Amino acid sequence: MSYLAITTLGILSVFQSTNAVPLPPSRKTRALLAYLVLATRPQRREHLIDLFWGDGPDDPRGALRWSLSKIRALIDTDRPRVIADRETVAFDAGEVTIDLHAARQIGPDASVEEIVACLTALRQPLLAGIDLPDNAAFQAWLVAEREATARLRRTLLQRLVGEMPLSHEDRLPWCREWCDADPFNHEAVARLQRTLRELGRLADAKRVERDFSAGLREAGLPRSPAMPFEPAPSRAPAPADVSAPALGAGTDRMTLHRQKISFATTDDGVRIAFASVGDGPPLVKVANWLNHLELDWDAPVWAPLFHDLAQDHRFLRYDGRGNGMSDREVALIDFDTLVHDLETVVDAAGIDRFPLLGISQGCSVAIEYAARHPERVSHLILWGGFAAGWRVIGTPDVHKEREAILTLVRQGWGRSDPAYRKLVTWQFMPGASAEELDWFDAFQREAVSAENAVRFANVFADIDVRHRLAGVTTPTLVMHGRGDRQIPLAVGGALAAAIPGAEFVTLDTENHVLLGREPAAAAFVAHIRQFLAEERRSIGG
């Protein structure tokens, strides 16, 4: 039996008994091989077609069969490894050495030599040269895999520097590599300083502190009071993502009392409630799904996130028509009126130019507003967004599922039994605790009536701003959860790919609605601050 090894770190390569095997010249076929190798479960043929040939040949199924035949010829030398039937395709990784899988499976008893070998391999970019810029869905997956690999590298660097028995001289280069890989990580910098001091290089240690503090200021990030620049203990604390400050750190709870709620009236006579809190440059959040200004601000789910955003901005939010503190009984709820509500609020607030934050369905409203008023939007920040609703681009199966949920919402929203509403709740926050799910369930009932919940859901299903994307000229940051079950990651990647110059960032969460306590929420705020700071510096020259 021949030995099969596949390397994905660096250039994709296949080895049979240590001999490199020439890969197919088609980049798409090589990308398909890489996708199947790194996937952990069988993939539906329809999914693979959408991923690689969504806008491609007249016979996408034939294109998939052709690529699979090339892959079989490459790796099915001693036994079948491409396992396919009429519905699915999978790669049998049994007795195959895959470098990334090996790195991900490194155990708690690994030696220094084993960790160093993994880190040396992880210096190479994942799947170099496999990018498919015209295939947004695949590109989104590739970006997510690369970020996950970078996170693995940071974790192993933390483990090597903080836990393994190394001399000061041997630890120093790994400390520097950790700081390069995670430049805003307080623990990494503290470890580097401690090592320099133990080597007697006090001037270098002070220089590290100055450079780190300057970098935080430039990025608009606060210095954590919990991580002073002093020698760390001999053993590192349990691994944690501290590259971004924890939400709520230093938050003054008196901010709650400074929330100023006002009202504005639209041209069609609807009264819209909006709130302004905090000082500094403005940041406007678009209304999404359901909002309630008073309940939102003290919510256990997202209040920490809102409070952090208000620490260095004048943070403006509003309740869309039909829910929260705005008029509930309204004649018209459609996409255009949702955009008009935003127009009314920013005019009433007297804000001329501002960054605009869209979340979920609010992303489409934000995109439409930015397209209509490019002179007023300085930055566009989108989380968990989509350009077209499920009625526009969904499959027949998706249509049936979503229509069934609408029926259940219509019939069960107002009942004391929360089962119907929790169908919605769980989709938004699969990682929430029982207490958080109960709170969100009660919040939905307080924020909107059953009739309006269905009206909103129907509007969101019919959204289509795809024609607007290419014309967006505002600097744009698109963020998305890698495991989002409500709006898949590929949708966010396609959105970013269609907006000229947009930056795409994926976060490690399965929640569509970010929980204020999860690390992804802290990263979300940190990315916003860094994005706004970078753009302001570039504008300022």
C-alpha cells in the first residue's frame, strides 16, 4: 500500500510514498480537492456546485463530475478515497497524513519539539495560490479557514512561551513571533518584556512598552488595566483570547442615565423614537429585526456591546416603525419606509456625516442609505448581513421552511407558551444560555406584536439591494460569524466581495446575535475601533 500525504500549509501538494504528484492545472479543481480534504463531513453536490460553479458553465454538474474524475486519478491509486453518491461527495481521510489536521490535533502532552514543528509549518499561509476571487462563497470559506489557522498558531505560541520549559534565549524569538502574530495581545507583550528583563535588556523592554502603547493609541484601543507591564508569573494563565479588551471593562453604568430619548416624525406621520448616548464622534446604528430603546440598553445579551461603543462615540440608535417605543400601529411597513425612518432620525439628530452600523437586516437598509447619500456616510460597518432575502434567492426547500416558521409565528407569537417564539430565538443565538434565551423570548414579545413581527419578516424576505453594491463608494467593513446558522458565512463573503474595496473579517461565533459576554463581541468592538481609526488616519494623511 502506498503512503499518501497532503500538505495544505503553503502550496497545496500531494505525495505518494514521499514522491510529489503533479496536480491538475485547473485551479478550481485544486480548490475542490482542498475543500474536500479539509471538510469534516460529506458535502452535498448542490452545495459544491454553488460554491465553485454558481455563475459558471451551462452544465455545472458536468463540471463537478469532470473535476472529481481528475481528483480520483490523483488520489484513488490504491483504494477509493473520493466517496460519492447521487447526493453527496466526501473525502476518506483514513490513513492519509494531512498537515493541518495534525497541527489541530496536537495534544496536551506534546513536547517542545512537536509544538515547534507545528509552529514552523504554520508560518506558511494556508492553501497559497488557491484563491478564487470570482467565487465569493469559496473565498469566504478560505478566509475563514485561514483565520482559524492563524488563531491556532497564536494559541500554540501562547502555549510554547507560557508553559513549556525553555531557556530565556530560546524563549525570546518565540515571544517576538507571538507579538508579531497578535500585536494587541497584552499577555504576549508582557511575556516579551519579562524575557528581555531576565536577559538584562532593560532598554529593549522599555522600548517594547512604548511601541505597544503607541500602537494601542493609533488603533483606538484602550490599554487594559488588568495587564500591567510587569513580570508575568512563571506559568501562563489558561489560554484566553485577550487580543481585544473585554466588553464592559471600565464602563460607567451611569451612562444609562445619560441616554437621551427623543422623537422624530416621518413624512407619513409615524413617530420614531431615537436615543443618543456618549460623547465623541457620532456612530449611528440602523434598526434591525426588533428593537426597544429602554429594554435594549439594559439587556443582558447585547447591552455590554452597546455600552462599549458609547464609551468613545456619540452612539445613536432608534426603534423602527412598528416596534419598541416608536408608533406601533402604522399603515405601511416596507423596505423604503425603513430607509426613510433612518433618514428622518439622522436629520432630526442634526448629524451631517457619520459612520453607519448595520446588523443583520439592518445591513441592507444601511447599504441603501449609503447608496442614496454617499456624502453623509463616512464609514459603513456591516455585521451578519445579506443583500437579498430568502424569497429572492432561496431554494424551494428554504421557501417551505421559512413560510412554515412565519405561520407558526403568526399563530403563536402572543401565547404565554414560548415554544413558537423560541423557534426564532434559537436560530439567532444557538450559543445562548437558558437565561439568555428566556430573556430574548420575553423581549421579542414586549418589542412587537405578532402581526408586526410577521410584517417585518415578510419585508426582510423580499429585500434585494444587490444592484446597489457595486455603486457603494464608502469605506466598508463587513464582519460575519463563521458558524452563523441564520445567515451563512458564504452570504457575508459574497456581500463583501460585491462592495468595491470592502474589508472582510470573520469572527469565531455561531451566534447571529452576538452575546456581550463572548470573545467575538469584544473582537467585534475592537475591529470597529481599529477600522474607524485607520480610515481617519488615511483621511488625515
